[in-house]
Amino acid sequence: MTSGIDLQNSFLQSLQGFGLPPGLAKLFWIPLPSILMIIGATVGVLVVVWLERKISAAAQQRIGPEYAGPLGVLQPVADGIKLVFKEDVVPAKADPWLFTLGPVLVVLPVFLSYLIVPFGQNLVITDINVGIFLWIALSSIAPIGLLMSGYASNNKYSLLGGLRAAAQSISYEIPLSLAVLAIVMMSNSLSTIDIVDQQSGYGILGWNIWRQPVGFLIFWIAALAECERLPFDLPEAEEELVAGYQTEYAGMKFALFYLGSYVNLVLSALVFSVLYLGGWDFPIPLENVANWLGVAPTTSWLQVLMAALGITMTVLKSYFLIFIAILLRWTVPRVRIDQLLNLGWKFLLPVALANLLITAALKLTFPMAFGG
Amino acid sequence: MNLAEGVQYISFLILAFLVIGAALGVVLLSNIVYSAFLLGGVFLSISGIYILLNADFVAAAQVLVYVGAVSVLILFAIMLVNKREDFSKIPGRWLRNVSTALVCTGIFALLSTMVLITPWQINETGPFVENTLVTIGKHFFSDYLLPFELASVLLLMAMVGAIILARRDLIPELSEENKTATALTLPERPRELTSASK
């Protein structure tokens, strides 16, 4: 494993060059990656909102936003500013504490999950042993926030929406975890870095999508359901529930829900690309190409190029997935609640279990191809 | 005390305060919904303490199982029942409160003596655990195999029981004479499901 670029060490050394003690330099370093990731996630959301508006317009043969900035790219910013300046309304009979805490509980775990998303060999905030399991665990906190906001709104539509959202995310968490478990079994580790490393070396042919064709479909369906994207957006089905648990929310609290749902979409796409599409890998194994050309892997310009390519590839793959999600939203009708639960419990769960067993059998039979 | 130790100490104080405060809230608040939410807070803070102890997998499992499943289940039960009832004034309520306080103090005293007399010396020269997950797995399939398998049997029993309770058509028809005794029976009778999916 090559060490690659070590941003942390060079940052610390340059600060110590100014005469700072090492402890203080470390203190300056600690918040930097997290702040960078929060900014990155927020900018990612702005891009997704713009894409959603433009692609939905194209699907319906409209033009979409076009006055705010070139091609309307500033429209999400305008939306955000509008939401910031709106009045913060708390309904009269609502429970003010839970009403405020609900959106926060929905948004925080999603942002925390960005800890484990890798953009390169060393471009990750923490490479912890439990990696992908942390994402699953954190995503299970969100239903509590949804229940809380649904209950605190003192509105029957909100309560029903909150209950539906919690039921939905609990039911789809199980096939999601089983699909992830099959991947984890193949890569012998929960760490996201190891999962990508196990797929690298053969370019596009080594990606998990070829070894887990069923698993990736299950994962995508379950991830869409976890994000409450349209084929599964029952918690906020307009015709039935006004807007579900968001009905009573306005201003910044509504913006938190909005932000949370889009950050969750981006996060799911990023995790999908890490698990199934080889993360930061280029479709052609670039290390081998560099070897043939006679460039040493420790050359500095090559490392910078690889890091830049890695970030670009991760972002490109996830935006491709987001594009598919948006297209699905504007072309597929909504399912009913009984169909949703039937699909989750009676179809996806058995198929995911069978997929897990077959993966285990294949791993024992062909340890070469399935990461023995 | 260097930076890392200081951060650890302060985090422990904050987490301990959160656990105790939230647990007191669970017991003392009269609104059951608040108690349920605070129970989730207790579980979350405990998982923070696990993280301080370097038990990363246990912490994540704690969040997944206790916060994501147990708390949500309790909340579901409360919200689906959805019957707000204030405590009615019972004569002699203070007697119950006093007896509860006595029992709780007794348990607290027992646990405190247990904490005080147990030697908490940890062998710090033991090998540094690189991957807690692998270590836990090895223990599960060697010296803790029996408890591990028994736990799965217990879960299976709970699952079968839940399915039996949910499927009312498996309950045999009641005979005519004890149909009036509804104290221990479930209030609903089996009914034809309106199958909307046809």
C-alpha cells in the first residue's frame, strides 16, 4: 500500500515552521477536514437541487430555472436565502422543544456519516474499523427525529407521516444491511478503504457490481426508500398526507429537512459508488499504465494527478447515480403503503438473504474471485 | 495530562452527566413520550462511553440496536396507542412512592457495594487489540459459543411468538360460555382482510 500524499503531516510541518508548538498545530488541523466535508456536502446539495430542477424540467419539456445566474445555477442559493429569512412559525398547540429538536436529529446523523466516505487512499476523515457499519447505525437514528417532529407538530397528518417514515426506514434497513453484509463478506473488512482496495487492480472489471448484480439492485432500491425518494416517498405523499411530518414546518426548520433529504441522497450515492462502483478507481487500472510507461508510483506529479482523478471519479460516479435517482423520481409513479411494505418484507428481504447465502457459498468455492 | 487525555476526561464527564440526567428524566417525567425520547438519549450517551473505551463495534451496535430499534419500537407502541391519560389521584399514593423509593435505594446500595468491592484492575500489559471486530468474532465462536447460540434461539422464540400474536386466525375459536370473559383475551376477533392488492 503506497502512502500517497499526506496532507496532515505537511500541514502540521508548515505550521510548526511558523514556530507553533506541535500540540497547537494539531489543534488547528483537527476541525479542518470536518469543515471541508460540511462545505463539500452543502455545495453538493446545491448542485443536486439545481440538477433536480433542470432534469425535472427536461422530463416535462419545460425550461426550468433560468433567470438566477447562467442557466439558473444560482436558483438553489436563492431558495436557501429565502428559507433563511422566512418567519420561524411554531404552531400554537405544538410541543416547542420536540418540534425544534426533530429536524436537528434528522440532519445531524446524515452529516456525521460523511466521516467514512473516502475520496482517495488517504482522503477520508477517519478510516475506522467499523466504517460502513457506522453509516448503517447512524442512519437508524433518523426515524427517531421523524417520529419526534411528527408527534410534536400536533397534527394528525404529521403524526401519520412520521409513523410511516419510521416504519419505512426500519423495514428497508434490513435488506440494505444484508446487501452491505454480502460486500463486507467479500472484502473481509468493514472499512470503506479496504472495500475499495479489494475492488481495485482490474479497472472496471474488478468492481463489485459484476460480482453482486442482485445485491446492487437491492441496495439501490433500499437506499431510495431510505432517502424517501419518489417511488417510495409515502411519508410525504401530497395527495394523502399534505406533506407528512413536514406539514407544520416553515423557514429554517423546514430547510433542515430539505437539506437533510438531499444530503442523504448524495451520501447514499457516494456509498453506492464506494461499495459497488470501485470508489475512487478509474475504469482503467492507472497504476499498471504508469508502470508500463515507466513512471515510478512515488512521483509527486503522478500522486497529485491520481488524487485529483480519484476525487473526480468518486464525484462523477455518484452524480451519475443521482441522475438516475432524479430520472426515476420524475418517471415512476408512487407505490402504495401496502405495496411498499410487501416489497420490503416479502420480496427484498428473502432475496437479500438468498444473495448473502449464495455469496458465502461462492466465496468458499471460488476464493480467488470472491475475496477468500 | 496532555491534550488527548484532557479531551477524554472532559468527554467522559459530559457523557456521564448526560447519561445520569437523561435517565433521571426517563423516570421522573410524567409525560411518557418524553420518557421514551430521553431513553433514546440514554442509549446514545452510553454508546459515547463505549467509544471512549475504544469499543467501536459495540458502540455502533448499541446505536443500531438500542437507539434504532428498541427506542423506535417503544415510541411506536406509545404513538399507536395514542391515549393521553393523566394520572388520576389515588388515595395513599405517597405510600407507593415511598415503597418505590425504598426499593430503588436498596438496589442502588447493592450495586454501589458491588462496584466498590470488585477489583477493577485491568491488565494493561495485554496485547493491543488492532481490530476489535475480529477479536469479538473469535470469542463468539470459541469460548462464548454457547451464550451466542442461545441468544439466537431466544430471538427465534420471540419472533415466533410475535408472529403467532400478529396472526389472529391461528387462535382457536372461543367456546360460547367464556366468550364474555374478555379480561385476558385480545379485544379483536379474526376478520377477513380487505385485500386491496387484487
